[in-house]
Amino acid sequence: MTAWVLSRPFKVYMAVPDEDLTKQALERVEKEGREPGLGEVIWHELDLKDPRTAKESAERFISRETRLDILINNAAQITDLGNPQMNVDGIQNNMAINYLGPFVFTRTLLPLLESTASLEGADVRIVNVGSDGHKDVRYLDYGSKKGWNHEFRWSLLPTMSRYKYSKLAVHLWTNDLARHLSTEKFKVMVLIVHPGAILSDGAIRSLKTLPYPPFWIWLLGLSMHPQTRGAYTSVFAACAPRDNPEISHGAYIFPPNVAVVQAPAALNEDKQRQLKDFTEELLQNIGV
């Protein structure tokens, strides 16, 4: 995605904890070659494990920019060494990084997004990166910390089940957010995408935490796509014209850039409300 945006006159903030990740992406693009004077990528520090730092990061962004046209939330922590790692509030990192942090980051940026949407000619969008793995989730307790920290020990692949559970939370949140924003005067378009099975740099870093990483990288490389394809649905959702038949408020975009139906669990308004209510209760308790 970085290469694509740098071929256009966009200013892009890469929100990651480590500035080196931004530098590596830019070095890769420079090696591939691009014309001078076009896109610009700036590192913006963001650590999603702690909702406090997610909020602080969004506030720093608001202090430096007066508009935000596109927000793409693509956090995807998968591996956890076989044992769930916890954040400072006793929440599994999968849920903290993949759902709770992006929720806080987006909620804090929402006034800026809405004010941008009020500008003439603006086309403001929130694109959340979900996973079609959300369709496999059968455990649906999103109303308690115990539920959020469910370990899926009965699962054949507990680590992957925890990841899918966190991504179903992203789908539930996205659908609730889309419904809420559909009533706003200055409409911010909300979409969710499935990137496909992508062997990204982040996936490789996660695989290196497992025993015998070369084996896992080789095995998954047989069935996963290169990371250049991982941005296709995100770029499409962010930039395709609104009159494209696949683009609509609340749409779920699936490779190769078509709108498909989410699992019934993701569309369940009671579960959306359960997740939202507990999220707000948790954040209130920690002062965020």
C-alpha cells in the first residue's frame, strides 16, 4: 500500500510503535523507484496494547493535523507463543491490539474525521481490516473480561482461535459504528475488509516467535499470498469511487474487491451492543 500511495500526492501517516518499520517500508519503496515530489509517509507513534497510549497517540495526531480523510485500522496480532500475553489491564494482547486499541484510537479521531467530512468535496472513510476467519467463531461472550480472555484450549489451534475471536470483535464494532454514523449529518463512510491469506512482514515476525520458524514460514508460504496483495482490498475500500457498485456504507469487501455478506454473528445487534457496553465500561473504569 505504501508504494501505491507514494505514486500519488498524498500525505500518509504510518502509525506503528517502532519508527524502524516506517524506515524499512520507505527504503523498500525507494529501491523499487518512484518519482520525486509525490507522496509522503511520516511515522506516527502508536502502541495499541494500552488504550491510554492509543488515546494519547490520536490526540497527538489531532494537535498536528487539521484534517483526516482516510483512517485504515489494520492491526493484526496473531501469535502469542502458545500462551495468551496480557496487557497492563489484564486483557489478552490479541483483543487489546486488534480491537480495543483501534476502538480507542478511532473514537478519539472521530471528531476530526467528521469535521473533515463537512468540507466541500471531502470523501472521508474508516476502513477496518477484519478477517473472514470471523465466520469460524462459535464462542460469543463479549460482555466480560473473562469472555475477552477466553483461551480456546479446546481448539485444535488455540492461538488462531483467539485471533479469530478478536477479529469478530472488529466486525461487531465496525457494524455498530456504521449504523451509528449513518445518522450523522456529515457522513463518514465505514467499511470492513478481508485482506486474504497474506504472508506479510508482520506475519513473518509473528511466525518467528514460534518453535522452528523456518518450517512455519515455508509451510504457510505454500498457501498464502505475498504481502503486495494484502493491501488490495484496503486500497479499494479507501479509494474506489462511491458510485462503484461494491462500495457502500457498512460494506464487507472480500478479494477480489467484491462486497459479500458477513457471518450472522457479526450482524447480531445484541452482540454488537454487548461488546460496546462492556468496552465502554472497561474504558470508564481505567479513565480512558
